[in-house]
Amino acid sequence: MDVNDDLPDGSAAIGSMRSLSERLELTGQERAWHETDATLPVLISPYYFSLIDAADERDPIRRQVVPSVEELVSYTSESTDPLAEVSHSATARLIHRYASRAAFLVTDICATYCRHCFRRRFSGGSTGPASEAELEAAVQYVGSHTGIKELLFTGGDPLTLSDSNLERMIARFREVRPDLVIRICTRIPVTLPSRVTEALITMLGRYRSAPFYLFTQFNHPREITCQSSEAVARFIDAGIPAMNQTVLLKGVNDDADVLAALMERLVSIRVKPYYLFQGDLVGGTAHLRVPIEEGLLLEEELRRRLSGLAMPVYAVDLPQGGGKVPLGRHYMVGRDSRGAWMFKTVDGSIRTYDDPPVQLSKDSQA
Ligand SMILES: *Cc1c(COP(=O)(O)O)cnc(C)c1O
């Protein structure tokens, strides 16, 4: 499938500011955006566009996909590759930062471009799916590095590939590494749910030597519709567990009620909230980032309200390729005069916890 082709419902994706302006009354800041060499193109699927409330200039769906002139601003603290993915690339399309897992850049194309994209140095480019040589280089590397237990299929969006093209890639990796867990990282259930066909799920079912996991990116409760729930259910019903990575975005979901509703609705459609990401330091996204202090307050409030099942890990992917670390309030406050651990409860009161007596722990080791 080419995402620029007409969709099953007969409508074409919105791929320019002109077609956007024909459908939406643009604000001054939106109208002032223009393409430069460094910008991410505009592309919005008709389905995702239909979720926008056109009467609301500050609509949270609109803010994720309609560009603003603020994107043309970048700061010295930002870069085009804040996670130093280029220097952590093992092959042209393979990022190997953690010993146990690696990320394969299947394609640079998405069905809809998110204005907060942290991989905009790559996404929205013109190289398309990995070439045969790029695939083979990544396959050889993963084949000889058996410490890699999980491979992320990411990009771009891997589900913009045709079933047969995607199958070719999956088959090659599973041929050399039948044990390899594959994480399909995709926003397609959110932005183009009609792409999740029975044929796709049937194809994945032919490669059962190790599990697939679906990693989606729902950022707002209004993205959970009949169509997106159905798309996710197709994976889950086929035995593919679903996890969600939300990006914390100013003016979209930087609100405890919105985030709590999102996480609870995800649980109700059998999707486990996995990460809540602090925005990466990518040029052109400062207007969408939330200060960490505010993020910590939101995390604290979510911790009070949500079940462990509904609670994501708030995390930041550190600059210069430092990798992901959890963010959050600390509940362990130190030790009391007897040496017992002191904790703050989520409501702010203090409790202590005693380690086993030294004598006892020695006995149990004997
Ligand atoms: C985020 C990421 C992963 C996966 O990290 P988890 O903490 O296991 O979700 C793997 N490789 C790269 C390069 C990443 O950026």
C-alpha cells in the first residue's frame, strides 16, 4: 500500500497546506508555517482529520498534525538527532543502543506525520522502505548478535508497507533468529485503522516462533474510537499483546484529567500503558514540550488516581544517546534513627519499613 493512494473510503490523504486550508480555517500561526529543507512534510489521513473539531483552534488532535510557524524555531539546547541515533547505528537502518534490544528503521514514511516527531531527521524523507541490501545488513547483524532479544520495527511507520513487503522483512529476521521478539511500533491503529486488515493479522500469524508485541501511540482519549479500538483488538485477539507509549504534549494532554481518562480507556480496550514520554530535545518541537516539573506533578497525580495496570512509566530519553531513564517523585525518603527505611505515601504521610534483622538474614543464607 502506498499511503498517498486513495483510501478504501475514496478520500485521499491531506498532503499539503493548500488542501488543508481548503478544509480548515487556519490560524495565523498555522498559515505562516512553510516547508524548509529541515521540516517534516504535512500528511494527515482523512480518518485522523475527521477526529478534529474544526471549530476549536486549540483542538488536541489538530495540534498533533497541523503545523505551526513555531516549528521553524529551534534552540541551541536542541538538535536534529538528540538521542545520537546516528552514532549508535550498527548498520544503515539499525540502531543498537541497548545490549538486549535494537531498533530497525523499516521505512521513513508514515500515514500521518506528527508535529512532535522526534525522528524528523529521518521520517518524512524520500528513501522509503529499507532496500534489500539495508535489510540484509541488519539481518546479518541481528543474526550474529544473539544478545539482541527484542527487535523494534519502527521508522517511519512499518505498517505503511504492503503485507508482502513487511512479510519479506519479518521472514528474513525470523529465519536467522527464530527466537527474536518483534515489537511493531506503529501509529496506524490511531491514524489509519482501516489498514489493520484480517490479511495483515493472518500474515503475522505465519511467524509464530516467537511473539510479536504491538506498540501504539495514543496521546488523547478522543483517539480511542470504534475504529481504533477495533484495529487494536485484531492484534490482541490474534494473541499479540498491545502496549501504548504516550508522548506528553503541551496543549494536547498536559492535564491530569485528560491523561487519567486516556490511561483508563486504554485499559478498557486491553492496551497496557507502558511509557509516558517527556518530549525529546528536537528542534521545532519546543512549543509542544512540557517542563519536567509539570510532568512530575502530573505523574504524582496519576500515581494517586490510577491502578498499577493503568499507570505508565514517565520517562525521558536522555540526550547524547544516554538512553531512557524513569522520571517520577521519590517515595523513599531515607532512614530513621533505628535504620528503618522511611517512605512517603502517595498522600504525603510517612511510613517506615524494617529490613530483616541482620541475624535472621545470615541464618537464611546458611
Ligand atoms: C526506546 C528504544 C528501545 C526500547 O526501549 P525499552 O525501554 O525496552 O522500551 C530500544 N532501542 C532504541 C534505540 C530505543 O530508542
